[in-house]
Amino acid sequence: MQSSPAVDDEVANPTFGYTGGAMVVLNQCVVSQGDTELMSNVDLTVMPGDRVGLVGQNGAGKSTLLQCIAGYRPMDEGSCVVKTGARMGYLQQKGVSGSSRTVYEEACSEMDTINQAHAAMERAEAKVIEDPMNQKALDRLLQAQATYEAVGGLTQDRLVAQILGGLGFSAQDQQRLCSTFSGGWQMRIALAKLLLSEPDLLLLDEPTNHLDAAAKTWLGRFLSNYQGTIVTVSHDEALLEGIKLSTVAEVANQRVEVFKGCGFKKFLFERDERMRALKSKYEAEQKEMARLQGFVDRFGAQATKASAAQSRVKMLQKMEANATPLPEGKSSFRAKMRLPTPPACHTNQIELKGASFGWGDAPPTATGVNLKLEKGQTLAILGPNGAGKSTLLKALAGILPLSAGERKEGEGLKIGVFTQDLAQDLPQDAIALELVLDRVREHDTTVSDEQARTILGSLGLQGPKALRKIGVLSGGEKARVALAIFVMIPYNLLMLDEPSNHLDAETLNSLVDAIKGWKGTVVVVSHNKDFVTRLSTTHTSIVEGGEVKFLDRPPRASDWEHDAEGQGWKGGDAESKKELTPAEKKAQKALRAAAEKERKKKVNAPGRISKIEALVEELDSKISALTDEMYEEGIDAATVARIVKDKDAAEARSAKLYAEWEELEELLAED
């Protein structure tokens, strides 16, 4: 039983056998990718009911190890055995593209026990219709009905609706064809199908990718009560903590370090404690070995001490053979990126007037939208699940044509769009380095192979990884290839649709740093509140109920609130709905005016600094000339007084300009 298409369209072939009561046993396993060894000497035992979290940086091999357990690829050495008779379900970083079913039909397509019981009941009903007086046929129908009820057939509809609703699908969505949904939503359908199949062993590869905050919370609760065994790859710390892990297996430095009896927070503490203990043991051993070596060096040549020295040589050899290796902490690699200087453009970058937009023949996602995007703004698009946040972003970008209204672009606009499905849409047969070069050279033919290698290397795709096909890279590595293309092309407007999907914490932090130090405009759709907050967002757009509100302020806490099922949005400009007092209105207006003044000041800062430089240079020349004039011979006291007055005024003006210059430089340097 599989929940999604196989890796590289191959058929899964897991090894089932005797496991001594365990659900999965890995013994001395070696896992490689091409000519790179990802991990070796992997020993891991997963007992029934365990919840195991596979953690580690992108590219460490977590997804590859999960593929080995699922049977989509063999171990290079060692063995991986799954308990005989165990029903296994595997969620890959893929969706259900190609399905011609409705969401409901696809979701319940692998509820094998119920589906088989339903089919048996229909066959029994057909027999009774053929021969209503046949007692054996009637008995078989009664038995089939009892079996169908016993396996949960009567509650199937409610269960399917509950799980699809938890993952964000409305009742109307459940009757739509899977093919009408984006790649991110098809991932949710695949997840719903897997959960409804209720496997004994649940293998999940980044299950929260493409989920909003409400769906993540729901999934965490659901998995915490799941009756089977779970092994999940995830960089979502809230999920790992929420599902109450029993074991954490960290993939780092080509090893798998197992932490039994640990939830995620306890694992972080235990890992640090284990590292400190190993370091102390290593240092103590090294100190003792140095002492023994010192004795041998000092007394080895003396006949009276030869026996003692030889004894210490043997002790030293034994210690060296069994020495504790130098502890390796978590990999110190951190992705580094720098966005190109944004090309010059008009202050008014994009404006929507009375805009309506949507998909196909369906009713418009939003109507009557008025929104102006100006240079230097950072806009966060928020709203309930399925409201049309990504649709608004595509309409702003010009990817989705308007069905009504007007869209204007400012002169010199260069838009870069990073979507939640961008990594999934990369050509799977392309070589990573070649793809980056092809895409970037469409905009800049001077980019060299070395520049592309440097960018890929800075994102963790060094050496042979840059020469691999996209299809063999992990989901996180594919995202880094897409990111490499994105950061090498000069834009003045960046549009980010769920950029935190597939990116680990280190890469996401580097993306934040790169954007914060960049002087262009940013529009972001994200369910990651921390990510949005750290971008120093200046404006907020709320999409809800077919309307789009554009708010001249950063997001507030209330803007993120919605219920666990994603059915009711409690955010938006809720505070503006209550009647404000005249004083509150005046204060609110003043705050907005001050924020806008500060934004415009920052946008105009580079030009103002250039002007200040010229003025200061003129004043310096004037002050120098006045100083020379003051010391000329033969001038009277009245002339000296006039020169001193002019010189003081010039110096005061210069000091004021220098202070303004420093203030503008600090403003530009702000996060």
C-alpha cells in the first residue's frame, strides 16, 4: 500500500521478515548517493507504537534513509527488515498529480478494509435482488452488512470529512477534481489518503510542507493520538514536539545518532549533554596519553627505566587503539547568500484598480481589489486557509490575468517569484549546475560556471552534488537549486510564496538575512509567523471572503488568528472594526503618517546622501578658504569678525549635514 507515486516511478520492494517483535530493524546500514557516502554503521530499532523523528540538515540523507525503509531503494550495505505482515504507508514529497478522481474519492481510495467490505456488501445485495427468496443470499447480505458496520463503514463519511476538513478542505472542495488543485494542495490530498489508510507503519517525509498553521496544529494533534508506528522526517520543531516523539535519530557527520526516550526538546538538551561528556572524556584521554608519552620520551633510553617505559608504551598503544574520537558537533555549515543590487525603477511599482481574479470558470477568488505597491515596502499577505493568498500574489505578479479591473506596472519593474511549488516544478532530468546556468544566463549572459558553482556551494550543494540530476536530490536540495537561480538574477521586487517550505532553519535564516540587507520591495505569503515578523514587514494585506484589505501597518497578532479547522478567520483589521474615540483616531493617524514618512525617508536616503556629500564638500572648501582669508595680513578687526561669523555658520551647517548623513546611514543599515 502506497500513498503516492513511487520514487523515479519504481515499485517499492521493502524487506519483510523476522524482527524479534520490532516494527523495523536497521543493522549496520550504509547509505550513499552516487559517489557520496551519506551515512554508515546505522543501527536503529523501531518498536510498535514508537514515534521516531529523523532530524538533520538538508542533504544529510534523511529522505534517502526513509526511502530505504520504504523499500524504494536498497541499502548499500547492511540490512533493513520490516515486521512480517505490517501494513506500511509512505508519504513522499510529492502529491497526487495525474489523479482523475475527486478529492473525496482519492482520499478514501486506500481505505482497503472498508472498501473491500463495501464491495462485498454490494455483491451480496445484487444476489438478493436477483433472487429475493434465497435464504442463503439473505444471510450473506446480513453478514456482509454486519462486517461493513464492524470495520467502520457507517462512519466512513464522517471520518473522511474530519481528516479532509482538518487539512483545510471545505465540503465543496471535497467534490472537486484533484487536477484542479495546485501542487501544494495535492500534497494535502496525498497526506489525507495516507492517514485514512491507517497503516501499521507510517513513514512521513516533511508532512507539514504546504500546510498552514491551522492544518499543522490539527496534524500534530492527530498524529499524537495515532495508534500505529510513526517515522517522520521533519524540520518543523512544533510538529516534532507535538506528536510526542519516543526516539530522535539525528543524521549528522555521516552517522545516525539515536536518542531513545526523547521528545524533541529533551533531545536538544541530551545532545548538548552528550557532546559535553564526550568532549570531557576525549580531553581526559588526551591528557593521560600525553602524560604516558612524556614518560616514554623522558625515560625510554634509560636502562633502569626501560621496563617501566615499555609498560607505558603498551598502555599508550591500547589507549590509542580505543581512543574516543574528537567529538564532532552539529555541522557548522550555514547557507550564505547575497541578493544582487535591485535595478532602478519607478517608485510606484504595481497598482491594482477594481481588480477581480480567479481560476477557470469558477467564481472569482476576489473582486474589487485596490492595492498600490511602492518601492521599499515589505508586504505580508495573510488570510484563512484557501482564501486565495497565493492567487493574489500571482495576480500582482501578472502571472494570473485579471477577469476585471486594471493592473499597472511602474517603469523598470523586474519581478522575481519564488513559489511553494518551484522546487517541485524543476526538470527532474536536468543537472543542477547546468539548470542554474541556463536559467540565469537568460538574464545575464556573462555569468560564469565558477559563479554558479560558488552560489550552489554557498547553499550546501558543493562538489559532486552540483553535478547531480535534480530528480535524485532531496526536497530541501531541490529548493536550494531553485533558490540559487532566484538569488543570482537581479530583481527590484521579490514575491515569495511559502518560502519556508522545504528550507531548513539555517537556510531560512540566511534568506531572512539576505532580504533584510536588500534595498528592494518584498511581497510574502507565509504561514511562518516568525519568518514574516523577522522581515520587518511594513504593510499587511488580508484576503478573506472574496475581499482583499490593504493595511498601512505591519501584521498584528490578531491577523494570524483562525480556528483549528481553518473555517473562520478571526484576523484582519479587527481592531479597526470597533469604534475609536477621536483621540484614538488622531493617534492612529499620526502613527501611520510617521511610519509612512520613515519609509519614504529610507527610500530616498541614497539620493539624499549623494546630495549631502556634495554639499559637505562645498562647505569644506568654503571653510578652508575662510580660514586662509582670516590669517591674511592687513585685514581689519571688522573683517575678521565677519569671517569668523561666516566660518562658524559654515561649520554649524556642515555639522548638521554630517549628523543627517550618519542618521541616514543608520537607517539604511537597519534590519
